[in-house]
Amino acid sequence: MKRFLLILFFATVGLGARNPFEPPHLTVPAEKPKNLASYDLQTLKLQAILWNTDQNMALFETPEGETFFAQVGTKIGKKDGKVTKIDDNMVIVAGRFGKITFSISDP
């Protein structure tokens, strides 16, 4: 009887069944970008500017709908951009590509 169970065990392992003595193979999904420096500037949208704080802050939305706050000095975009100025309705980003101005669009 023991010989039969042993043969049956090895036969099922050889047929593609998972070996119960090995840990399962887990696939980890690719991580999404975690900050504004991980996105192309063309894909970001300026949603709001907060100016009742010590330092003006801008709220950007990613294509996935995630939002990130930025202030002067925040790194933004894949090409080493940096927020250089935040006004009442616009944000200026400068980098090796030159300058790009984001404006709050009407709904």
C-alpha cells in the first residue's frame, strides 16, 4: 500500500500538479509610479492651486486619476523637471526641456 501511494504521489507531480513540498510561485504585479517624477509631463493635469498656505501648492492629476501635491522645488516629469513658480492660476515647470506652463482649465 505504501509503495502504491508513493508511486501515485510522484505520478501526479510529474503530470503538472503542484508539489506540496515547494512554496507556491507568486507573481507580483508591476508597481505603478509613486510620484510626479515618474510621469510624462504631457500626461499630467493641473487640477487646483492652494494659496491660503505658507507656500502655494498645486494639485496634479495623473492619467489613472491619482492626485499629487507639488510645491516650488518639487521634481516633476521624467525629464528632470522642477516646479519653479506657482501663481494663482498657473504653475511653471523648468528642466532640460525648457519651461512648460500648466494652467487650470475651465470645466
